[in-house]
Amino acid sequence: MSTRTVIVGSEVGLHARPAAKLTKAVQDTGVPVRISLGGGEPVDAASVLAVMTLGAGHGAEVTLHAEGADAVLDQLAALIATDLDAA
């Protein structure tokens, strides 16, 4: 299992618009990706509701998990590190 740990860059955290942008990017990869907050249980990163229920605020550390998808995880980690709520 490959993982990437990243700090949430969006000022509002992974809420509403940022969560929707992230889950769309995950769906577009076609790779099953999970995301966890701190040491918590990973949830489906393609589900807006699951991502929002993590409660990952600005500056929170989240970890992405996927089987053998290093390039995908790098791409998604870079996305999370940006302000996804910016216009």
C-alpha cells in the first residue's frame, strides 16, 4: 500500500467545494483511493460525504492510501496542498 501525507492548503479545509474538487479528481483517476485524518480510519476519497465527515481543517495533516499508484497519489497530494476554494 502506497501512502502520501500532506497538509490541507484550503483555507476552509476539506469542506464543500474543496471536497468536491478532490473527490472529482479521485474519480477521474479510476484508482481506489482512501484518505485519513491523523491516525484515523481511512475513508473513500471518491465520496464527498466521506471526505467532509473527516473534518479536516486548514493545516490538518491527511494521508492518502492506494495500491501501487504512486503517480496518482503524488498528483492528489499536490492538489490537497493548494487552496481548492480559491476562485
